[in-house]
Amino acid sequence: MAVVFESLIKVDEDGKWFVELTDTVDGRMAVCHDLDEYSQKVEDFGGDYGGNIDEVKWFKDDNVPPHTMDEIRLEMSKHQEEIEKQKAQKG
């Protein structure tokens, strides 16, 4: 059984983005309003599978504007840098 999570980027009526994270194995879903919350939910969901996640599929709603995608990519890049720093400090 492959552990696959789906991440759907959406924009609410106020123009703020969020991510709906879905575990395709058991169907549970979480709404994440920032990448810290998203990372925590992925970790929480993945914990049920010993941290072994086979794939995370990304999707976006049609109404998500390009500048929002750029903002998310930038935040994801910064988030990844922080993760790499923490790994390097742990040795």
C-alpha cells in the first residue's frame, strides 16, 4: 500500500491562501493556513506510517493567482532552508 498525501492550494474569499492536506489512505483531511502548520500536519499524518510517505501530490484550484503561487514557493524555499540548518546543527 502506497502512502500518498494530496496537497490542494486554495484561496479563500478574502484572498488568503491555505492548503488542504488529504491522506489518501484513510481519507482524513486537514486545513493548513501556513507552511508551519502544513509541515506539522504532514509529520502527524506520516507518523501513522512510521514516517514513510511515498509521495506528496500538489494541486491548485483554478482561482489561485500566479503571485500567490510565487509567495508559496518563496515560503517553501525559506522553510526548506530552516530544515537544512536544523539538520546541519544536529550533525
